[in-house]
Amino acid sequence: MTADLLLTLPVLAPAIGVALCALAWSHPLLQRLISLAASLGLLCASVALLLAVRDGTVIATQFGGWAPPFGISFVGDMFSAAMVLITGLMAVAVGIYGLVGDVEARENAFYHVLYQGLLLGVTGAFLTGDIFNLYVWFEIMLISSFGLLSLGGTREQLDAGIKYVTLNLIATTFFLMSVAFLYGMTGTLNMADLARVIPTLENQGLVTALALMFLATFGAKAAVFPLFYWLPAAYHTASAPIVAIFAALLTKVGVYAIIRTFTLLFDGDAGYTGPIVTAVAIFTMVTGVLGAAAHFDIRRILSFHIVSQIGYMLFGIAVATPLAIGGSILYVIHHIIVKANLFLIAGVVNRAGGSFDLKQTGGLYRTMPMLGVLFLIPALSLAGLPPLSGFWSKFTVIKASLEAGHIVLATAGLAVGILTLYSMIKIWNEAFWKAAPDQSGQTMRRWQADRRARIIMLSPVVVLAAITLTIGLFAEPFVDYSLRAGEQLLDKSAYIDAVFGAPAQVTEARP
Amino acid sequence: MEPVFALAFGVMVAVAAYLLMSRNVLRVVLGLLVLGNATNLSIFLAGRMGSRTPPLVAAGETALVGGANPLPQALILTAIVISFSLVAFTTVLFESAHRRLGTVDTDAMREAEPEAAKKVPNDRRQAAARKMEPAE
């Protein structure tokens, strides 16, 4: 397949899904089929993309026949291909899971259209090579997530929606403003061209200021300290499949944007930005994990853990060695699978145990021992216990930070791991281990009678847990891929050459 | 001209920041609108304001000579459409929240994150909400 097709198909599949689902809005069954087919299409296209770039080649395509850097470029390298693949995987797993529960109510409110819209924005953001285009994909992702979050329109959701929408709108507007300043300084928006122009600028102090603006705006998207408040205020009000896909993808797009811009564009003044990112990473890990310790709603605990885990993904930029960036990539991949799975299991706990509130559930290990095992795999992986995927990703980032002499960062990472374990054990004790409350027998019987719901909800959980185990037990290819992707990110010339076709002269900064 | 526009941009951002910090959601929407427009102005400024000639390539020519920079215009057009739709959505969301929650005061909106220890008595909360009602 040509590069054009490889890079556009992962975006085309959800785009077609959006259009067809909107056309079939009065036929819920048809929408389900289209949505699943589009998600499967995305998964297949992303596998093809990964196979094309896994040997280290970078592929690029230009839209509309414009010569670079004037048109919009799409670029696929090892990092973006891995992110697209994991998006495809999540699209299918959560898409299947989303077919139960209150699906009819959600379908009346364009659930499938918005779901595919979210995937469209996310894959577009991973593949684009143009910073203004990245803004547009962010907005597509945002407007879909606004719709998904307020789907149902309960009082709780409207309240959460206000905070989520306001803070995210401010963040994206700030992003656009940063893009405007960047354009004013460099005269270009193409990221490969920016990578060539930025080192030639005279006023490097201004570049550092701009880098911090981008750090703030992407940091707000990634929910880092002190910009994370929209996340724990909102996530727990959405229904289980929606919050699972949010938890898997939304903040990770912010992390992707931070890693991409700080390896490709703003790597000039790492001595200044490095300590800032280090402090942000430490505070993010610690506040997130302490916030989780205070809560007894399983969704709110998990929401705070998203924040906490984002801190580990910043190790790559904080430490800025090839090993650390590779470790960050591995961490993102591992975390998406594990976190989505935990939210899916939270949905099962709610359905079988009757509540998301840990104080009102219990005894699930007695009635469903297999679910207990399925919970322990992602939960212990999140805490970083061997031999699960979390161990290898934590091991890599902490090894990298120790090698570079970041003792405080490494210590914080290890301590937060222990506190994470505390939270996971709390969920285990309350939902699985303690005796069931008196009134829970009825919900359990209803769950056990509903064979279809059990199969649909548990099969994605089993598959994701199997992937976590696979990464843990056969870590070698995954670690190797991530480390090579990290090295590729640090070698900017491959990215630039892929967009411009051949090694080109550095152009003068345009007005 | 550019310093004047830059100053206008600064004033708009300041106004937006002031409005966004308000507890009244109506003012927050206005703040988002002003911030969006300030951003559009910054894109316009970033493209330099040298020429007033429309960016049209004359017949027989292959390159643009002496015209205004067309790229910021395209960017602003995109940004206007996006910010228009987002603000429209936000307004509808805020209005339905106002109807369902009975308040426009963000401090009184504690449905998603209820206070654990001290419960604000309901009538006091509503009194606070009434005070925040925009004038008819």
C-alpha cells in the first residue's frame, strides 16, 4: 500500500463511521453495525500502518497536491503508529462493551456518531504533521467528548459538563493563541518545517517562552498538576463505556502532543524546561494518588489515578534521554490498556454489585471469583507489580531517571507506586473481599440471569487483561519497539526528510 | 498600526480573563467569546498587516505580489467556525444547567462533587443562587 493510503485510512474509517451513523440515525441497529465496522476498519488500518513503519521508516503524505510545507502533511512514525494501533484496539473493545446497559437511551442522543467522532479526532491528532491541523483535530475530539459527557443530561452531568467544557475551551483557545504566536515568529505551521526553522531563530528566549505556553495548553489536555481539575470533576458522571474511552484516549492525546512538540520543536532549551517538567511530573503523581486515597466511589478513585499516572508519562520529557522517552512511550501504551480495562471492570462491578460506591458493594469474589482475577491483573499492573506490563514500563522510566541522576523524581515514582497499590487494595477489599451488603442479592441474580450482558461486557475485559499479561510476560518486543520509537523521536532528521522528500536546505525564517 | 492592534489584543485578553473568573456562568460564556475573538486577532497580527490588497494572483502571474497574507485569513475563518459552534453548544449547555440546577452560580453547583462534611442548607444555597440571577 502507498503511504497516502496507509496514513489516511485510519482517519477515513471513523470519518465514514460518523457520516453513515448520522445518516442512519433512526435505525439504532444499523448504527451499531456501522460503528463496529468502522472501529474494526480503524483497527485493521492501524495494523497495516504499524507493519509499514515498524522497521524505523517514517512515511508522510501531503494533502491537496501542495508541495511541503504549504499543504497539510500527515506523518506516520513508530510512535504515532503505536498510538493509532492502541486507539483502534480501544475503539473495538469499548465499542463492543458499549452495546449493553443503557445503550438504547444513549443511541437516542447520537451515541455512535459522537463515539466515532471522538475516534476521528484522536487518530487525526496522532497522525497530523501540521500544528494548526492538530488544533482542528483537538476540537473535533473535544466537541465529541462534550456531547458524550453530557449524554443523558442528568443534573450531575450538567454540573460536570460546565466545568469540563469551560476549562477545556479555555485550554484549546490558549492552544490556538500559542499557534498564532508560533506562526508570527516562524511564518510556518508545518511541524517538519518548524523543526528546521526554530533553531535558526535569533530570539531563542522567546522560543522558550512559547514552549512553556505549549506545555501549559497540552498540560491542561493531559491533566497535569496544576491544570487537572476538570478531570476528577467530570469523568465519574459519564456511563462506564464512555468514561472508559475517555480515560484511555483523551489525556493521552495531550501526552502525545507534549512528547511530540518537545522532541521535535522545543528541544533547544532542555536545561530550562527540564526542571519545570520534572516538578510538574512529581506534583502530578503525588496529588493524583493522594486524591484517589480520599475517595470511595470506584470511578472517582480511578479518575484520580489517571492524573497520577500522567506524571510517569512525563518522565521522558523531564529526563530527556532516549531511554526515558522510550519508557514514556511504553508507559502510555501500557496505561491506555490497563486504565480502560479498570473502568470497564468498574462498570461490571456496578452492574453486578449494584453500585459504583464501594461502601454499598461487596462479596463479588465469592460470587464471581473470575472477575476478581480479571480485576487484579490490571490493578496490580497499574501499581507496577511484576510480571505485569506496569512493572516493565515503571522499571524503564525509573531506571532512566536514576541513570540521569534524577533521584527525587525516581523516589517519587516509587512511592506513588506503593500508594497506587493501596488504592487498588482498597477497591479489592471493599468490592470483592468484604461480605456482600444485604440488598445486593437481587442485582446479582439479575446479572447472572442476563447471559448476553455478561458475554458482551466480560469479553473485552478478558481480551484487555490478556494483552496486559502478554506485555508483562513477553516484554521484549514491546520494550524494544518503544525504545526504538524513542530514539527515532530524538533523531529529527528522519521526520523532516520524510515530509520534504529528501534532505533539504534550511530555509530562512519567513516573516 | 500593529502596536494599536497588539494593545487591543491585550485589552481583550484582560477582559476575557476578568469575565472567565466570574462565578456567573453567563459572564463565563461572554468571556469565552471575547477570548476566542482575541485569539483570532492574534492570528491576524501574526500574519503581519502590511498590505490591504486582496491576496489575488493577477492573470499571467505565478506568484502573489504585494497582496495581504492569505494564510491568517484562512486560519481565522476556520477558527471562527469552530469557536462559533463551541460557544453555541456551551450556551445551550449552560442554559439547560441553569434550568435543571436552578442557579447560575458556579459555587452553588455541587451536584457532581457534593461536599462531604458540611452540607449547605438548601434554602441558603437557593438564596445565594437568586442573588446571582442575571437581571431580567
